[in-house]
Amino acid sequence: TQLLEQSPQFLSIQEGENLTVYCNSSSVFSSLQWYRQEPGEGPVLLVTVVTGGEVKKLKRLTFQFGDARKDSSLHITAAQPGDTGLYLCAGGVAGNNRKLIWGLGTSLAVNP
Amino acid sequence: ETGVTQTPRHLVMGMTNKKSLKCEQHLGHNAMYWYKQSAKKPLELMFVYNFKEQTENNSVPSRFSPECPNSSHLFLHLHTLQPEDSALYLCASSQDFVTDTQYFGPGTRLTVL
């Protein structure tokens, strides 16, 4: 069974701090996506990474796909209250991309 | 309307009721999905439709019945549900069923009494 483990599960920080959340697996994925979900809403896609070692930046968010395509990280610089939400990672399975393997998510609270 | 919309946003039903959830996507996509999101569990894929044809049914109980009349609309018909079916039901779409980037609607929060 393929699993994606996200850590930490919960994170509460002050505005202006930096943070990193992780998404790890023993399986290789053809792609990895990060989503942010706010309470009462559906997940919103932030980024898709497909190449081992790939780094993508989205304003203050930096996403990295591991060289072996088994793990990924999301780093947020100078966090703001608007970054609060549930961060989900999902891995695409090679040859069967319609089925995504989902992590449980990291619940982030950024306090003003 | 843009993106993926879902109605109703909230639904409370008894175990003997029959209700339907509706999803509409305005992205010109060909694949649509139903997911169940419960506390402390990863997102669970329920059904996949590609060009209106059901391509996947992940052992979902028959009390959930999907319908996809065209590539833009997806329904989930509910009957004789159980309290453990209470969850957030999310609809998503993608360009096609081999594209791994999915776009989600806001979800329907379902409570079964």
C-alpha cells in the first residue's frame, strides 16, 4: 500500500516566522502536488512538481521534489495569517495518474 | 460562474431520506471525480468519470449512486445513508483522466442523523 506521510501534523507559529513541512513516502511518484485547504472549502492547487530535484517558488512559498521522487517539502518564508490552512500533498502514481495518493495534511495556524 | 461549483454546501439528512449532490465544472475538463473527506483520514476517491463514462468505483457502498449526464455535470445520489457517511464530499475535475492535476469544488458538508 502506498502511503504519504506528512509532518508535522499540526503547527502553530507567529507571523513572520519561517517554517517547513514535509511529505515523505517509500514509493516513487511521477508527480507531486501541494494543495491548501481552508475550513469549509475544497483544496486549492498550489503547485505540481514532476522532476526529481525540482524546485518551484510561489511568492513566499518554496516547493522541492526529492531527487528520488519519494518526498517533497514546502518552505514558507515570513509566514502571514493568510497562510493559515491545511496543507495537503498528493502523489501521482506512474502509469495511473488519475489516482492520487493523499497525505493527511499539515494544519498550519499563523497567529498575528 | 468559474471553476468547480457544488450544491448544496451543507446538507442534513435522516437515514431514510433520499438526496442528491450536484457538481458542475466550467473548465472544459473531461474527467470528474467524487471524493470523501473524513477527519483523520486521507482523501478517499469514490468515483471517476472520463468523458461521461465511469472508469473507477472504489468499492463504494451502493447507497451512493453517481450519475454523469455530460462532461460538465456530476451528481451523487444518496439513499439510506448511515451516520458514518457524514463527511465533506468533494467534487474535482481534470483535463482528462490521466492528468494528475485536479481542481476541486468547495464541497458539500453532509450530516446524517
